[in-house]
Amino acid sequence: MSARQKPRRLPPFSGVLVLVMASTGLVVVDLTIVAIGLPLISADIADGASAESVVVTYMVAMGALTQIVGSLSDRWGRRSLFLAGIGVFTLSSLAATAAPDLLWLNIARVAQGAGAAAIMANGIPLLSDRYAGEERDLAIGAWGSFATAAGLLAPVFGGVLAETFGWRAVFAVNLPLGAAAWALAVRVLPRAPGTGGAGASGAGAARRTDWLGGLLLMLGLGAATLLMLRPGETPWSARDTAVLVTACAASAAFLAVQLRAPAPTLELRMFARPAFSGAMLAVLLSRVLTIGGSVYLVLYFSDGLGMSPTGAGLLMTPIFLAQIVMGMVGSKLIGTRPPGLVIGAGYALKGVGFAALALLITPGTPWWALVVPLLAWGAGGGIAGAPVMAVAVRVTAPERVGMVAGTVSTLASLGAGVGTAALGAVFALRGGPGAEAVTDGARAVLGVSAALAAVAVLVAVTLIGPRRVPGRAPAPAAQGPAPAERRPVPGTEDPVPTAEEDDEDDSFRART
């Protein structure tokens, strides 16, 4: 038996894996790292006015474009779009570093968000093209765990940079990292197009790009994101009503167009598969809990316990470490255990961490008493989060992987906005100024997060059942570099699915 057929603990090392993880880390860190420097930006180039638009413009651009870029990568190939994404992201970071005023900085952030969308939408497809079977699950698990953990560490990193070198360093740090990512991408990415470029939907699909659907999706998601990021303490206005109507109308029109488009931006029939819908709901809930929960936990660390920004960020490292380690464990477990049970167990552990924190935190709680619940939070997130991506790829036709990646990233962005806004409303009901009020608000947020984790458990065990997720094919035993496309051939999965699952798979593939 070849060594490649033995069970693995980690994915095989490759330049593609390093590239995707590092590039994704850049994008995710930029979601939150800039928020640390907002007071400095406001004082320097905004004349004391609010600089929150610097965060909003980035999130709106990325959230609105990710699904579109993901669908285009299936038709145009991964390499060109990924290289374009890195190039735009790096050059716009240079423009942001040199910004003389807030308008310039916001324009640069829009371009940065567009580059980030191209990077995020191609991450899963590149890994799916490079790996197969167990190796693919482990690689996607490593990618997902690293991305989430990078977002959790961003406040620490941003605090150190902003306090030491000023706010421009928050953008300048992307320049050498982006240049290195570009050079690595040129070296390791295959020149042949990905699945979509060479598959059945190749040139014909490229000529039938769904531009109308893409524009409607950008409008709907952009309006929805702006609405979710509005300050919660401000009264509802006519402008907010107009934004809400725009988001609803554009989203409804987008769905109508997708049902008729010959090559849709989002294939709605994918959601007819319970396992796919369950995986997408799990992605949304995961980001609601991770981003929304961490925002108000960090606020408790700073205002409830009186910690410095750097100290509050360092106390989040147990989540980071547990997320990385247990993400690989979760990816490994779905090879021998029902994916729904693995994902559900992860959310259950995450919910236990939330509940324990809600019971423990007070203005006088010692920091060390919170380490075990934080480890439970991170471990549960790793076990649940990493397999979700692998499940979504398993139940999707190979020529739709880019579309799936766009859906995952779009839902993750929406989840971050929904989590921050919804849990912020919970915090506002119980919280306020002062250590005691902040603690009460954070306790309420953690309690609601524990309840949402329980909902995620039900979603996982109900929708992601063993009969609804085909087994994975083992990775090939061939030596030497892997080809650009190493997806399992439909019908060769092991273990063999039931007759009911076979009928469902054949029906779905025929439709798509």
C-alpha cells in the first residue's frame, strides 16, 4: 500500500495551500484590523468626524462582488481572477496608505474590497482543484480554521501596529505581503483554467455571463449591508426606508432572474439539496456567532475588566489556538463519522463555551477563569466550521465549486453584519456605560449566542444527514505533483451511497 493511502492528520504541504491560506488571511484580517485605527484616522484626515465608512465601504464591496466573482471563476478560470484580486488588493492598499483625505481612503477601500472578493471566491476552488478525497477535506479544513482564527487575532495585530506606527501602517503591512503572494501565485498556480474553464460550461457559459443578475445582486447585497451597519442608536429615517426597499426589490428581482438565466450567477436549485442548505445555514450562523459574539466579548474585556486593547486581544488567543487545532480534527472526523453529527457536536461544544462565559463574567472575574470556556468556544468552532466547507463541496457538481465558494463568502460577510447588528441590539437592551452595565450587555449577548448555537446543532443533525452527503473518494496514490484537476468522478464515492441517494444525486446533476 502506498504511503499516500495511509490516513493523514494534515493536508500535504503545497504552494497552493500556503498561497490560499496566506491570501485569505490578508483579506479576513482587513475586515477588522482597520477598526482599531478608526480613532486615529478620524483625528488625522477626517477632522474629527466619524470614519466608520472606511470599514463599511470595504465590507459592502466585498460582500456584493464575491458571489459574482465566484461564478465567473467557474467559467473564466481561477488563475487570472486570483492574480487580478491580489494585484488590485495590493495596489489599493498602497493608495490607502497614501490617502490625503477620507474620500480618497474610501475609494481605495472599495477597490480593496473588490480585490478581496476575487481572492475569497477562488480559495475553495483552488484547493478543490489541487486536492481530492481526504486530502481535500483536510486542506479546506485548514483554510477555514486559519481564516476564522486570523479574524480573531486581527484586533491584537491592529492594536500593535496602530499604537506603534500610526494608522497608515495598518494598510502598509499589506504591501510586502501582497507582493509575496503575487510572486507565489505566479509560480504555483496552474496556467490551465479551472474546472469551469475546461468543463462542459466552458466557452459557451463564458459568453452567457449573467450580467443583469450580477448587477442586481450587487445592488441588493450592498443596500442590505449598509442597512445592517447603520448605527443602532440613531432613529430610523426616510433614507433607511429607501435603502430597505431597494435591498428587498433588488433581491427579489435577482431571484427571478436566476430562475430564467441560462448561466445564472447563483444556481438556486443547489439549495434543493438539504445537505447544501444545511451547510450554508451553518456558515451563516457560524459567522453570526464568531464575529458578533467576539465584538461584545472584547468590549467586556476592555470596559468591564479594564484591559488595554492589546491585552483584550491577547485574551482571545485561546479561541485562535483551539480553532486551528480542532479544525484539522473536524476535517479528519468527517472521513469516519457522519458529517452532520461532527458539525453538530462542534456547535454543541461552542454553545457550552458561550453559556459558561455568560455565567462566569462579572466586573471582577479573573482573566484566567475565562480561558477554559474560551478554549471550548474555539474548539467547537474548529470542529464545526472546517467540515462545513468540505460538505458543501462534496454535494456540489465540480463545475459549480466557484459558485459555492462565492456563496460561502457572501453568507459569511452577511453573517458578520447580521451578527454585529442583531447581537448589538441585544447588547443595547441590557448594556450601557459603566463596567456593570457592559457586563450585563455582554452576558445577554453570550446567552443569545448559546441559544443560536443550539439552533445550529439542530440544523446540522437534521439537514446534513449521512444519507444526504456522499462519501469521499480516496486521494490518488500517484507520485509527483498533483494535476490541476483532481476531483472525484461522480459515482466513484466510497462508501457507496444508498439507492435513494443515488437517485437524488443523478437527478441533481441532470438538472445542473
